[in-house]
Amino acid sequence: MNSLQYYILCFTSMNCNKYHGQVAPHKAMMLIAVMEEIANGHLTNGFVPHNDTMVKAFESTWKRYVGKSSVFNPVFATPFFHLNNEPFWKLMKSENYTERKEYSLGALRESFYGAKISDDLCQFIEEPACRQRLKRALLDKFIPNWKDNEDYWSAAESEIQYQSSNKKGTFVMAA
């Protein structure tokens, strides 16, 4: 099982497009949307569909953290497809799979059933304190000017430390 720190490193070192000196936040917003859908009980077993509910979750996450951007647009298919280059995200090909360099939402739906995140990442996301740590790592890296309730984050950090001491070897946290 990979550690929480491993996934934080994966999240903060994702290969992302850059445009006009800015790093594209698409993958980060997709992952945050997935985390929120898991937290709300809408996604289970690490399966991520490309249905209308997930598209709306992605757009809502984008609106909340990125807002209006003169550089980037919230295109769902782009991060859904390109996250396949990351070690924790696997696209599930359908019998109608057609290889392409880029996918529209329609082509994505035709070629893939959805995506699967690794089981251990899914377990971390299901735990509120770990989920908040992963989310914070994404926001700190990809949305440098984000603002949120610092008391909430401090509570999440305290919970991780508590769980870490009670589940020896489960979490490896950076100081």
C-alpha cells in the first residue's frame, strides 16, 4: 500500500499544461471533484464515471476555486483523459475504444466506461482528514491564491496526527 505522502507527491508533481506562465488547474479540479463526490457517497470503489453528475461536480469545483479565467476553460474531457498519465488513474476502455490524442466528452464516453483510481488512494480519500490533506496539497500547488477556513485545515491536520499515532505504519506524514 502506498502512503498518503506518496499520493501528495503524485498530486503535486503531476504533468500539467502551462500557458502564459500559468499551470493548468484542470487535473487538480478533477481530483478535487472526485474527492468531493466520494465524500458525498456518490462514487464508490474508486470508479469515476464520465456522466452528467460528474461533469457538474467538476464545473462546480472549477467555479469555486478557479472562477473565471482569462487563460483556461473548464473542459471536463481534458483532465479526465490526461489523468491517465498519472500512476493512480486508469481509463477503462470500452469495446468501442478508438485511440485518439484528444477526446471530446462524446468521444470519451464512446471509448471508455470511465476511470478507476487506485484502491489505496480511494481509501485515503474516504478518510476525511486524509482527504483534506490531499485537497490542500492540490490547492496549494495549483491555486496559489485560494482562501479557505484555516481552522478547518488545522483540525484536519490534527486528525491526521491522531490517526497516524493510532494506526502505526498506516500514514507517513511529512513534518
